[in-house]
Amino acid sequence: MTNREKYKFDDFTFTNYRKLIQLAKAQGFEFILHKDDFKAERKDIIWRHDVEFEPDLALKMAQIEHEEGVQATYFFQLHSGYYNLFDQHYTKVFHDIEALGHHCGLHFDCRYWGITDEVQLNGFIMLDREYLEKTLGVELDTFSFHNTTPFTQSCLEYRYGGLINVYSSYFKEHYNYCGDSLGYWRFDRLEEVLQDPEVQHLQVLTHDANWQMNPFRPASVSARLCVTMPSGSLQVR
């Protein structure tokens, strides 16, 4: 078996992404947000994007979702080494995603601030939240952790800094999970999870850089997206 077959590289194309959205709808999933009340009798799915490398790729996924009539949540970083959310182009991408009917949240990096306890966590989430809200003119209600650590995995409260924590025990207890971390299905293949009759409540995590027009090796992500500039900084393509 080749790595392409083993890790399902062919899954990670925009064409197949649309098919997965269509499959979720066909299986009777209702697309909801983290802030929506849990209803045991409802078959639902929370579809989330952690925007890590290239917001333009996230916008492409948002357009596909909009065309399919579903809503997702996009979590953006304030301290990314790959994109500047306050660059005019990426600010426009942020608002374009919102204009398509999607939700936006904070993708929070504990290591940027050197956070070691939950008191600090509350304070710095509030700081980042306030800055993003005032600068971009939005209201946030949800956050996700960037690059989880043993510390962040121990932070299971429903809210920190006034924002809903997508890694809280609440979501772990009520929802199955499927994610594409590192460019492959981390635990289970999404297509199979969506067709599992036992799965009635699901949280899906996807990442912008993992999805392209054509299949690719996950190890090639950095080589494809990052171009070293004369200053030594990285520019995402």
C-alpha cells in the first residue's frame, strides 16, 4: 500500500471537500454553531476551521460551504507567523468569509504569551478578544487553542475570557470528533464517520493548508505555501 492510499491523500481536494459537505447533508446532519444549545434529538454537526497558513484557502472552502447552503466557523490567529490578519488583503478575506454567512472566532496561542495558569489564560484571551473585536468591528463568542499542549488540554471550562472553549469538557461529552491535523485524518476518516449511524452529534476540524485543487503529500505544505523573502520573513502564497 502506498502512502497516498494509506493516508487518503485523494480525500483532501476541493472537489472532495464539496462531496463531504454534500454527504453530511444527505446523512441528515444539521449544521450548527458552538453557541447553539445541545439537543439530544437533533442530528447535528459543528464544522470548524483553524486558519493556520493561508486565509485565501479558507475563503475557497467558505465559498464551497456557502454554495452548499451550510455554515461553518473560522478561527483566526492574531499572532501567526504566516499571515497578518490586519494586512488589508487578509482583513478583506476575514470580512468576505463573514459576508458568506459564516462565523468567526479567535484561534488563541498560549505559547505566544507564555501562559502557565488559567488566571493568565482568562486575561490574555480577553486582551486578544478586545483587540480583534475593536480592530475588525466584530463580536466574538468562541475560541480554539492553537497547537494544543498538556496545559491547554487540561483547560476544560466552558468559557475563558468570556469566550466559549471548543475544547471544553462540554463538547467532549456531547460530540464525536473528527479532524484532519497534519494533513491526514487524525483518528477516523471523515467520510466513514459521516456514514456511521451511531454518530448523531459531530464536531469536525479542518485546516486551510490541507486542502488543494489536486492531491498532495502533507510534508509538502510548507514548501508549497512559504517563500523566503529577502528579509528572512515568510510570505504565504
